[in-house]
Amino acid sequence: MSGTAVSKEPVPRRRLSINQYILTIVLFAGSFIMIVPFLWMLITSFDWAARLNITFPPKIWPEEPSIRTFEVAFTNIKMFLYIGNSTLVSAGVILISSLSALLSGYALSKLRFKGANIVLLLALSTMMIPFEMTMIPQYLLFSELGLVDNYLAFYLPAMNYAFGTFLAKAFFDQLPSSLREAAVLDGAKEFTVFSRVYLPLCTPIIATMVILLFLGVWNDMLWPLLILKSASKYTIQIGLAMFTYNNGINQQPSIIMAATTASLIPVIAVYLFLQRYIIESIALSGIKQ
């Protein structure tokens, strides 16, 4: 048999530099520090022995593994009611904020009216004002309108989502304007162009806003505590806080941990369902016309 055999040499692996090793160690250390409290909460939530007191340092396995902690938590705390209330508030805020941000972002990006940059700058400037500074005036306003202890006090402020407007504008800037021009030439109205042409392309940015809004609304406690008066309208964070306050932080710790773990399930589920769209949104580098 004629011919020369070609020798295949193994491709050398790319070695990591010292800086990359240091960065990897720092990231692992940071991740470990952040995940330890969550693991402690999870382990304690299944430890029936920790219903009376909690041990320190944290254990790596429950002393008495049991799901009775969750049974007691759902018996003593109106978890389904509070989770339902939080879901109702979150859904309304997400719908209103996302629609408002998409409409305003589309207008600022594609309509190109005079003063668009000034409008965007004014909208973004509202993000520089801490909520604690506007909380009291906002409460007094809703009190005069008779909206205290009403979920409208969550929905109306949701129309001002400046950060979402900024995200939406940046996303629409990456989409070709030729799509709008072609639709307008075909006789489409502006809202039709937005809803039929551009909105179907906005799945990544919508998913990003949904996760950010859901995390913010679900974990918010200050504004619900101020505006809600009826126990039947409490959100999950107020319900957990009231149970902890009435029983003491050192009483029934495993029950509190079980309730807290249960309250995190919707957040984790939403994130796991939508995370791929966030990655797609970040990786999107633009569409050339």
C-alpha cells in the first residue's frame, strides 16, 4: 500500500493563566458565600428537630428529616391566600409595566419625534430618586383618591417603568426600521405595525422584563405593608413577616424556613422557565438591514 501515513498529534490544551485561576477561585468563593444561606434555609426547612431552636454552625443534613414542617407552615400561615394575592399583584404589575415600557420604547426608537432624547432622559432621571423619598407623597395621593387597601395602588404606578422603557428602546434600536417602513407603505397603522410586526420579535426582552418585575414585586414588602390594611389582601412577604413577628424570630425556626422556602418556589419556577430568553436577549448582537 503506497502513501504516507499522516501522524495526528494531540492538540495541546490551552492552559489557564494565573489571573484566570485567581478569577475562577474568587468566583467560586463568591458563589459559595451567596449559596450558603439558601442551603441553610433549605436544610432547616426539612429538619423537624429545628422547630424549637436552630443550631449553629449550620448542619449539612437535617437531624430529623421530615415534611411535617411544611404541613405545619401551611396550617398556621395562610400560604395559599398570600401566594394568590402576590400572584394577582405581580401579574397586574407585569402586564401594565411591560406594555407601557414596550409602547414607550417603540415610540422613542422608531417614531423619532422631536425631543425624544429629552423624554428618555427625563424618564431615566426618575430612577435616581429613591422610592423612600416619594413613598409618603405617593401614599397621601392614593389616600386622597380612596385607593388605600386597593390593588390599584400597585397597578397605577406600574405605568411608569423607566428602566423597562430604556431596555425596550435599546432592543427596538437593534431591529431594522425597514420593517416599519414596509408595513406603513402597505397601509398599516402605527399600532398595527407595533403589534403585528415588532411585538412578535420582542420575546427575549419581554422575558427579561417579566423576571425583573416579578422578582421586584414578589419580594417587595415596604409598599404593600404601607398601602394594605386588610389581612385578606396581604402579600406573601407581609404574611411571613407577620407570622415571624407574632411568634418571634427564634420560635419555630424550621416552620419559618419551610414557609420561606415555599414562597420561593414561584420565583425559581419563573426564572427557570424564562432564563433561556434572558441569555438570548444578552447574546443578541443586532440585526443588519
